[in-house]
Amino acid sequence: MPNSLKVAVVGLGTVGAETIRVLQRNAPVIAARCGRPIEVVAVSARTPGRERGFSMEGITWYDDPVALVSEHHVDVVCELVGGEDGVAGQVVRAALGRGYHVVTANKALLAHHGVELAALAEKKGVALGWEAAVAGGIPVVKVLREGLSANQINCVYGILNGTCNYILTNMRETGRNFADVLLDAQKLGYAEADPSFDVDGVDTAHKLAILTSLAFGTRTDFDAIYVEGIRSLTAMDIAFADELGYRIKLLGIARATDRGIEQRVHPCLVRKDAPIAAVEGVFNAVVAEGQFVGRSVLEGRGAGGGPTASAVVADLMDIAAGRVGPVFGVPVSDLVPLPEWTMEARKGAYYVRLMVEDLPGVFAEIAAALRDAKVSMEAVVQRGRAPGEAVPVVMILHETVEAALNEALRRIRIIAAVVEPPQVIRIESF
């Protein structure tokens, strides 16, 4: 059997430690499937001496990860630290610069610096594997780059953050509001102490940025993504959505349109019979729509040590077998700039909830505001009467462009009887 693939692992948190456990526990089957053994020969982490559930025999410890890359000859460096820059960026750039392959789970680094790093990998003739950076154990990168490579991709979208999906599922099942469910998610370890990256949509946007590049052959542009999180969603909205035949999901969506490639992250109403509506709890799902293959749906665990380590090891096995291709599916020189697109060009239907004082003539004013903005209603739901007090009015609006909707909302906000900012959720007809 050929010489082993020598690997250094930087970062021994949940994913890093589990990656080594997978490599050690499944060593015979991994070697058989990729044609050579994969051997971890060096590691670096912040805390030495801790029991991590794998054997350190034959592994050299480094306190300084950059020193590891500089001093220890390896074939591959696994960067499993995370973060847009800092140590992670130093390690990846140093490893690629020395001509080492790199495998990473770092979506933030790739979202902001993916083209630069892909160019460096290409220049050095090495791989930059990132299957673990999107949707954990779901092999979405391999499917897009290989399985669907004969297709022009029209759309790729999905539930890319298990924390948000857990919160929305729990809100619907229990009838509780966001803050209460978030607290439970933190206690269970599904949400970080500071959950901002997850619940504000940033984590999903990082993943969408690199999926867009892979799916459409474009240069990664995180700043071009419209991002909206789930903090404003209420149990009332989830209940109304359920009554109207919808589920609410936080989706990342990249779609080719006649105005360019739209990239957006925000809560969506999707029909209950849509495949993605059935994805619950901490699970992720990615849907790709191809020119010839049609719709492909991938679902699985999007985070956690086991699923993410599985993806890391899959990249290592490709490298061991000599399966090395362009980072984003095509050479960097062929990646094109994203065509300019703004959220105001989004075309679709909308859910709008208003809290209005229950007074005569209020609905006529709302209808006039919609009429003047050339926006029409498909359905209206109002529950209960409370003269002089605020009551919810829910409208489903026919397909329109977001610019027209914004004009209608501007007119609605100045109606005296509208006592809260309108709640707006976009409806997607997948």
C-alpha cells in the first residue's frame, strides 16, 4: 500500500477531536476506500493534556499552530479553529503557501476570503476542501461539484442553521415566543451563549455565500447578501402561518433571475407540503434545482462532532486518493463577478401582519394604501373584536416586487390606527 497521507489537525474542539477519533477508529476501512492510510502526525490546540478520547501515540503536540505548519512536514492541514481571520486565517495561508493541502470547516473564512484562498491553492497545485463548512454531514459540496456538474443550476436554497430551525420548530410545537425558546436552546447546547451569528442570519449567510460561488461559478461576495434573522418572529405569526397552510423557516436562497443572481437570507413561509417544510428540529436541508436533473433534496444533521468530522474525513479521503479539483468547481480565473442585484427587485407573495386599533374605517385606509402602491390582497384574516384596542390583521398579498411592497408599507405606517411596525414575511413557492 502507498505511503500514508500525513495530516496535522489544528483545533481540538468538538469537531477536531472527533475527526481524529474517526480516523483512528475506522482506519482500515478508510485506507481500503481511498487506497492509502491516513495518519494524524501533529496537532495544536489551546489546552494541552486534556483527555480527548483518542490516542496521542505518534502525534506531536504544538502550542503554536503557525509553528506547527512551519516546522512539521505534513501533506494536509485541517483547520478546525474557526473565525473569519486571526489564527485560522494565518494557519490556512501558511499551509497553502508551503504547498500543503488544506481541509477546513470554516465558512466565515471562506465567505470573506474564499477567492483569495482558492487562488493560492490553485497556484500551489493543492486542494482546499470545505465539505464540512456547509450543512455538516450533508455532502452538498460533492453533490454540486460532481453529481450535478452536468447541470446548469437554477436555484440552491436551504435550512443551513440548526439552531434557528430548532427554535422555530419549538415555537410552533409549544406556542411559546422566541426569547423563551432561545433560553431552552442555550441550556440544551443548541445555541451559543451569544447566539447572534445564528439567530441574526449571519451563519446562514456565510454558508450561502460559498454555496452561491460553487453553484453559479461566481466570485464569493458576502456583502451582496440580504440578511435578516428570526428575532422578530412571534408565536402569533407562527400560529397564523400554520392556520394558512404554511411553515416558517429561515432559508438561505440563491437563485438566477433575469436581473442577476439573488442572494438572500430571511424567514420564509413555505407550504406545508413542500419537502423543506418537513425538516424539523436541529436538522438541515439543501435543495438544488438543476437544468436537467430537476430538484434534488438533501437532508441530515447540519452540525455536531460526528456529522462534521465525517465531512472533514471525506475531504481527506479525496486528497489521499488524488481526487483534487478547483475549490469552487471551476478555475479562479473563470469565476465571474456577481451581477448587481438588490432586494427591492425580489418578486413574490408576502405575509403581512398589522396590529391595529379596532376602529371604524381602519381597514378602508389600509386597502387604500395597498391600492395606491399597486399591491393587491389575496386573503385577509382577522380574529376577534376589541373596540378601541389593538387586534391583529393578517394579509396575504399577491405576487409583487419588493419595491412596491415597501411603498405600501410606508403608506400603512402613517395610518394612525396602526400601532406597531408591520410584520412582513416573504412567501416562497418551492
